[in-house]
Amino acid sequence: MSIQWFPGHMNSARRKAAETMERIDVVIEMLDARLPQASSNPLIGELRMQRQRPCLKILNKADLADPEVTKAWLNHYNRQAGVKAVALNCRHAGDAARVPGLCLGLAPHRNSPHKPLRMMIMGIPNVGKSSLMNILLKRRVAKVGDEPAVTKSQQCHDLNERMTLTDSPGLLWPKIENPEDGLKLAAIHAIGRNAVIEQEVAEYLAAFLLARYPGLLAARYGLDEAGLDGAGAITAIARQRGCVLKGRGGGADLEKASLILLTEYRSGKLGRISLEAPETMPERIPKISAGQAD
């Protein structure tokens, strides 16, 4: 299945982001720590490189990701010029409070009422941009929801007399070239439900877990993993969780079982799981040497 999702407001958001890039000092790029590469919009890198803007890459929701894999991603990004990468959980005020200081380290010349540090939060849908904005401002100024594309327009606020913060809508790119990236993005709920078939996404996730985290599905759902593929795992979860279709001969309710797996993965109930690691996708990551921009 090839997943594509590009709501109309993203076109205008992309144009507005390019305009705003001229007036900001630091880009805060929010990534999902479970799949930093697939959750990074190439457009953001292009825009900031055109304007030569430094970037704070936040691997958000780090509490849901495999810590060893996250460490590898941080090493990868922190070798890039003009980039500082950190792993945070921006739902926690303590983690969020570190962000302005980290940005100031990338633009130390901007730290006064006459030259305030101007930051812009960017990223794909549902990676935590609005949550970070609200926590930093200590008030609810941006809509937050467990659905992608909640924010539809830019908002700019004074963080204090020396700092301003702009929140931007989640940006995907018009065409997701790699079908596997689409499935991963759907698995973390970065793509609207109307663009995906959740059973196919769940089958992909189950197959990935069987291959990369063997024993996890057995421990969580009490099933025998031997000989299972993704589809078989969903059927086994349906059986173990009592997901039965009513009025249809009592067959397995695979849609309900799929939603159970996806919901429990997204909430962290399955454990700390990363969907990609630098060493598993070398052909899709540019070779970066020390001092070379991404």
C-alpha cells in the first residue's frame, strides 16, 4: 500500500514557512524519536539551508523510543554542521524548558530586547509542536490533539522580552516516495486515518516487531510467535483479546485487533520501540562527515 496524505492547508503552510524563514534565527525541528529520518521533512532542511539557519533537532517522545537506537541517531545528527540534536519528552515541563537555552547556544548573538532570539518550531504532523509551544508559554495558545494536522496556521508569541517563538502547521511532503515510510508514519499516527487502512498498517507493524523485537508480542498478548507473519499476528491478537465479529459467524474482528495493536504501540504499552535505526537504512541517509552540512 502506498500512503499519500497532503491536505490543502499544507500548500499555504509551506509557502508561509518559506517567508517566515527569512525572519527567524533558529529552526526547532521536531522529530519523532521512534523514526527520526522518516519523520523529517526534506523541505525543512532545504529551507533552512537556503537561509543558512542553524537547527535544533528535537527527538521528541524519546520515552517511547529504544534508548540505544536514539543514542545512535543523536550521534548521527550531532556530526552535522549547524545542528544540535537532543532527545526529549516535551510533554514534561523540565524537558521543554531546556529548549530556549539550547537555541540560544546556536545563535548567541541574539539575546536582547533589541535583538531577540527568533525561533520557529517546524515538523510533520503530530510530533508535539503545539504541546511544546503551550508548555513554553505556560498557557494554551495552540490546539493539541491526538490527531495529525490540528494546527492549521502559524502563530507567533513573545516568550519573553528577549525571545519570540513561532509555531507552524505540520508539514508533510506531496509524495511519500518510499511505501515503507508511509506505513511507519501511519503507525505513529502522523497521517490522517482517512488516508490509511489501519489493518494494513497494523500488519506491517506486527511483522516489524516479530523481526526486530522478537518475544515482545508473545509477552504482551500471550501468543505463540513461531511461524507467524504480520497478518497471522493480528489474527492471533484478535483471538487472545476476544475480538469477535457479531452476527457474522463469530469470525475474528481484525479491524478491532489492529486498532488494539496500534493504540498500544502509540501509547508505549508495548515498550520502548524504534522503527528505524541509522545502521538499518544507510542507503537512504546522506553520508555526513564532521563539519559538513546536511
